[in-house]
Amino acid sequence: MLTLGDLFLALTETKPSGEGGTADGSVPDKVAALWQARILRVAIDSRQVIPGSVFFALKGEALDGHQFIGEALARGAIAIVGNARARESGFGGNLTLIDVAGLQPNPDLPASTIPFFATPDSLSALQKFAAYWRRKFPAVQVIGVTGSVGKTSTKELIWTVLKQRYRTLKSQGNLNSETGLPLTLFELNETHERVVLEMGMYAPREIATLCEIAAPLVGVVTLVAPIHLERLGTLEHIAAAKAELVEALPARGWAILNGDDARVRAMRAKTRAQVMTFGLDAANDVWADQIESRGLEGMAFALHHRDTILHVRVPLLGQHSVHTALAAAAVGLTQGLSWEEILNGLQDVSAQLRLIAVPGENGVTLLDDTYNASPPSTLSALNLLAELNGRKIAVLGDMRELGAYEQEGHSLVGIRASEIADVILAVGPLGKLIGDAAREQGHAQVAFAASNEQAVAQLRKLTQPGDTILIKGSRGAQMEEIVRALALDTEMHGGGAS
């Protein structure tokens, strides 16, 4: 049970003195009832605060969480963590300043007190608190997942495999960042045996920081691709940033590497952990061949591991999902699962995978792949579209943060789309690069839309019953708006952030 006492101990890295200290670092019974108060939620968004929450006031690029402390208090926050300078702002309520620089919990504080933990850096405080809480469960094994493409799908499928035997917690939605990952760890409790965490990054040392917080025993790297080139500059820099996961693993751990990607395969030399590779090449430890697409019914393939050959059918769309299944199977093997458990997990449809087929208005099928986009993931989605029967429409939007690869990446997608789609609808300013490249290939049916609203209007004119429509673009393009407008079941599509 997470308490205000735990928060104090995490931020001060000390134990109560005298009768206060206990072997496990818990706050003693004789400390005021205030410190025994249970934390029901850790929030960084005041709109997510419920009674019993601790609100961390973080300063972002656009907003400063300190501006919303009053709202957090009104919603029932029982403690605030923020910058010391903010204490002069006057938030109302019964706030008591607690400087975390070495003070002990005051047993004389009334239980009605709302402590304001003043700290130089509230983001570091959030991460420190999460690391403290994770250390409370040393028997729990953490599996970290990173890579330029396929992180979320791989995380979801690993979860469905591991939960066949273990009580497994997973990161929800887009909680893969320096703020999101800690929020997942606060959900950890004594019933959990495994945790699967997606680890994203925008800059060097971010994954290293996430590993310091989460202490993973297993690390999975899916792919190195030109994503965030705008920030990191080169593929080599991206590979180095992703390798921070395997560098953090202990010798008794496992690095699960995509052996088909030379940059990922080279990470073998950067880890102390045991290594298991996966891919389509027979040189990998876990590999697949005899791959057959069943269209919207999924994929079939032969899975190989040592002398074992299994014929597998999974409800995953597109050939790229075979790598996802192989990675999940490899993790299952490191965790001692039987093949029966692994196969049951691979066939579990409860995984919230990115690309899903959705019935749309006018008798069309929407391939909703709007979570994010990069050249590799978009080419994979187009390859799936190519495997399907009937008339095909590709609705393709901006692929962002490609840096110097922007023109080439969009052009490659446009060329491939021209080979597959009967109709191409390019959305947004960067999406126009896709449409232009398709037109240069001589494709006759290329349309352009400046916004998602315009795209919806054009699709309602272009579509015919029986069409299959792929919709894909970067998170910032918010192309789930197109899916919501055209889908028969709009409750399924809420979008997300990467």
C-alpha cells in the first residue's frame, strides 16, 4: 500500500529516527496518521486527480503544472510535490511546506494537513518516488521494450504471453516516457509477478534513466529506424540510444534482439546479459519461415527454436507482425513458459494491437493504423494492404521528426503506395510529399487534403462498398479523427500519444 510516508521516505532518502525506523524503510505506527494516509493515485495532470491523489506539478514545454495546484486541491489531492518557488503563490487549502532536504516526518502535524513537498525538480522527484516503489518488489521481474517501430504491439503481445502464467502489469497507452513509465510503476502491488514496460525516447540517456527507475531484467529491442532523426541526427545515434536498454541489463538477464536488423544485432556486444535473437533468418535463435498471410484473419508461419518446429496461426495483421510474435515467444522462453502457454498467449486477441480492421460506413473496411507512422511502419502497413482483395485506398498523412530523411522517407512511401493502392489520398503538408511521389510514378488517382476534415469529405465521395481503406499518419496528425468520422463503432477509437 502506497502511503504519504512512502513519499516522504522516497524524497528524503532517510528513515524516521528513534522509534521511527524499520528494517524495510516503512513509516512507523507512532508517526502521525497523516503519514499513514494511503495514496490512491499519483497524478501529473490535475484533471486526473481523485480524492486521495498526490499531484506532481511538472513544468512542461507549453504548460506549468504549478498553475493547476489549486485545481488539484479542489479535486481532493492529499499532497503536492512541486518547486519550492511555487509555495508563495497561495493555493488555498491547508498546505504545509515540507522541505525534503533531510527533514523527518513531524508527528505533531494533524491528519488534516496537506503537505507541499518542496523540491528543486519535481520530475526527478516523480522518478525517485517510482524507483523507490519499484525497489519494494525485488522479486518482480521487469521486461523493457524499446525500438523505433513496433514497441507497443510487442509490449502488448509479451503481456498476453506472460499472463498465461504470471500476474503481469503492463504500461497502458502511451505511458512510455520519463513521466509515463513512473506512473505505470505506481500501479505495482504485491500481487504482481512480472511487469512489461514500453520505453520510448527523444534524446540520449532517456532510456538509461528509465532503466535506473525500473531495473529491467529482460530487454527487447525491435528495430532501429529513422525516427527522431530531427533530434538525434543519425541512425547510429538512434541505435546508441536504444542500446541503453541492453547496457543496463544485469548478467543474469536477457537481451532479446531483432537479429534481422544489423544495428540491433550488434547490440550483443554492448550487454552483459544473455542474448536471444529473433527474426526471419535461420541464424536467429527463434525464427520463422513458411509465412502465409490470411488477410484480415491474421498470419500463419512455422516457428523454429532449436529442434522445435511449430506451425503457428496468430490473429495479427501483416507480415511485420511475425517479428512481434517471435519477440514475444522469445520472452516467454526466457521466463520458463511452456510452448502451450506461449502459443495460447500469441493467439490471445485481448492484446490491444495498433493496426486493427474496423467496419466503416458505406460497406467499407477501415484499417486503423493511426497511432503513429514512420517510413518502415507505413511500408509494412502498405504491404498488408497489398495482401488483401478488392479495391484499395491508402490515406496517408505526415510522418514527422524524420529530419534530413523527410523527403526521401515520404517519397519511398509514395512510390510503394503507387504500386499497391487504387486510390491515394495524401493528407497534410508532409503527406503531400507522398502524393507528389505517387504522381511522379504515373499514378492516376491521387487526391490531396489539407486537413482531416477535408479527408473525410473526400473519402465519402471516393469510396465504394467493399473498399479497404488504410489510414496512417504520425501521432501529431491525429488521423484517428478520420476513423472516428467513418467508423460504425466510434467507441473503439480514442487515439493516443507516442
